[in-house]
Amino acid sequence: MNSAYLTTLPREIMRSKAGFPTNGRSFYLARAALDPHTSISKKLFPGIGEWHDRLAEKGLNPDNNDPLQPIVAANAFVQVILMLRKTF
């Protein structure tokens, strides 16, 4: 993708305008170290905690009469939504 589509983008200028250093490839997002208050994050996607708990319970006890299927995609989707709570 980099060699075919992104060759004409001025990466150094884009990085400097975004506030990142232009020397090297690593950067640090200070806001990524902050965790929002739990009461605020629970307002976004309020039902995801219940789904997370159901998937965890189904994984530990597969014979609990819950029709939920703990597949990899379901677990990954719940993890993404939990990450988006913090990001948003």
C-alpha cells in the first residue's frame, strides 16, 4: 500500500502539522495515557459490559444454556468497542 498509493503524500509535513516529530518513525500520544472516568465511559456503548460478561461466562462455562456463541470475532468486536469507549 505504501509503495503503490501513499508515495505522493508529504509525510514529514503532515507529521509536523499534527504535532509529531519528523525525525524518525516513533511518536507518543500523550492523550493515550489518560483514562476517562468510568462513569463517563459507561455512557458510551452502555450495554457492552453485559456482552463482555456474557462472553466471558460462556467461555468459562459453555453449558450454561446461553445461546451466545463465544467465537473469536465476537470477542474481538467486544474488545474493539471497549477500546473505542476510551478513544471517543
